[in-house]
Amino acid sequence: MCFFYRNDHSVWEIALDRAVFGRSTLTTMDTTGTYPPHGEPGFAYDPVGKVIGGAILDGRFYAFDPGAKARTNEAIR
């Protein structure tokens, strides 16, 4: 699970231990790519592509690939 912190554009990985919640961890991820310049980005998980995408602004779609720890953006055609 990921948390996007818009104040400093960091991405955090949340690893929940549902058996013992106190063993859950929160770790900053080293990522590449451009964070969307959107003030209120909205994202959704794509289970087929395995990316988190959204934050559409100025004709661009922003995505984050948690496996690659990479952000991308593409022009919407």
C-alpha cells in the first residue's frame, strides 16, 4: 500500500501486519519521475496494469508504478 504526501512529494510504503498492528511499518520510498503539479490529485489503482494513476491536469495523466518505484506522465490523446 502507498501513501502520497503532497507537501513534499514523497511516497511512503505502508506494510500492515494485520495480526499485530504494532509491527506494521511505514517507509519512505526512493522514487524516480515527476510528481504531478496538481493541488488535489486523485488516484485509483489499476489492478491489470498494476499502477496507481490519475491526477489529470492540463491534458496529462500521471501514474506511479509501485514495483518500479517510478512516476510517469503521458499526454492524453
